[in-house]
Amino acid sequence: MPLTVFSCPSKVIFFGEYAILEGAAGVVIGTKPNFELEVAAIGPQKFKSPFHPDSPAGQLISKHFSSLSETEWTWRDPFLGGGGFGGSTAEYLLCYRALQHLQLESASTDLWELRERFLSHFSDGRPSGYDLLAQAFGGICSINAEEKIIKNVGWPFADHCLWIAKSKTKIKTHEHLATLDRKKLKPMTQLSAKLSTYFQGARNEPQPFLEDLKLWRQELQRLDLIHPQTLLSQKVFASENLFLKGCGALGADVVAVFAESGCDQLVKELFFKNNLHYVATVGPSVRRDKKDKKDKR
């Protein structure tokens, strides 16, 4: 077997964080840089897993050790373990794809079944699994687990972009989710569903969307679900009339700025001045696939 490379995008939960724990609608964006898993054929030797043994990927691969003695696996994380962009789900997804390639796992598993297998590794602090679905699908994904719908959608705003940056803050998502009172999250599902409608069809309504996104951020703040450092960043960017929100657990590891396309230089300068590492821009060039992809299996 020659060197085989498996890859998937990083992910950013644009909105719907926490509500998606209840199966609500949300939008998750797949973006560069990619995670990669290299699998190469080598001579017989003791197999060494690149994954932590307690991680979902580590548990998945452990039952196949005896069949992998003539392979070498190399994991490439563009964030060097810094968190925030779906590293653990990327590990699991690419590990599974590699095992499928080696005919050690079923080739027929659909995404919803794979999500359930991933979630089965958590006894508490159960995540949404939307990261895994979006990284498997790629692009901008509208996801609703309650209705079992995954759909690629285009960027709907003709003159607005989303700038994504990584902070120096790192939250252990599993530990954070284990402490949540999930009953308080139920009211968020309706607003998340409303935000998702802006990504359906050809809606180009950035101002109403921004007002609803502000309401979403206010609700997160009311529930004390925004990290203090992210709250500070929000104020800094607001002073320049820019809207910033955190993405994911406590909005800590990743932040995103939604603004008019012409703000590119200003946003990047503010990222640099505030120790935020620019990662990617999502905007009008991201088009809907010619045919929407749905998986309702």
C-alpha cells in the first residue's frame, strides 16, 4: 500500500452552539486549513497509534491494532493541538475513513450512524456531533439532528463576509459540557432555527440577520456562556463598529467577525493587535453546490 492521505476541513460553529446539543438547527462552516492523516505501508513492526488512547479515535483504532502492524500512521494538526477547530472529530472521522480504506470497518456506514458511534464514546459531557457531520460533508452546512437533515448551503450575503481567528485561550470542551445545565438551553433552539432560515434559499438580508445574531450573543451572555476574554474582544471590535462573536465552547478558542466585505484590512489589523491569529475568510465567493446534498437516512 503506497502512502495514502486522508483529509478534512477545520470547522467553525457559526451559530447554534449549545442549542445544537438539543438537536436544534445550526450552521457549521468547514474551512481551511485541513487536518490530515497519512497512512503508509512499512515492514512488520509494533503498531503505534498517533491518537491518545482515551480519545474517541484512540478507542476506535485500539481494536484493530493486530491488523495494523505493517502500517505507519501520522497525524497532522495544523493547530498543533491548540483546539477550537474540530481536532477530536477530525481524528475520529479520518481514522474511520482510513480503517474503511483498509477494509477494517464497514464501507456502508452513513453519517448519522457514524455520529452515533462517535457520541457513544462519551458517558458525560456528550457533544453535539455536528462538527463530525460538517467535516465529513465540507463547505457551509445547515444541520438539524432532530430532523436528520444535513444540507450544503451557499453564503447568502452578497456584500458581507465572516473573518475567523484563533485566540490564545483553550477550553477543554468535554469538561465544560459535563458541567452544563442543559435544561437552560431549550429556549435557545427557536432563535437558532430562525437564524438558520437566512441560509435557506437566496436570502440576502445581512442587517436583519445581524440583529438576530446580536440577540443570539445576548442570550449566550445572559446564560454566562461567553468567556471573559471574548467579552473583552467584543468591546474592542464594537468600538470600531464591528460585530464579533465567539464560536464553540464559551466562544473562547475561536472568534468570528461579521461585517461588510470592505472591512478586510481593518479586521485583520484588529486581530493582530489583539493577539488573535487570522485563519480564514468566508464570503460571497462560497457558492452553493449545484445540487444540495441531503442525508436524511
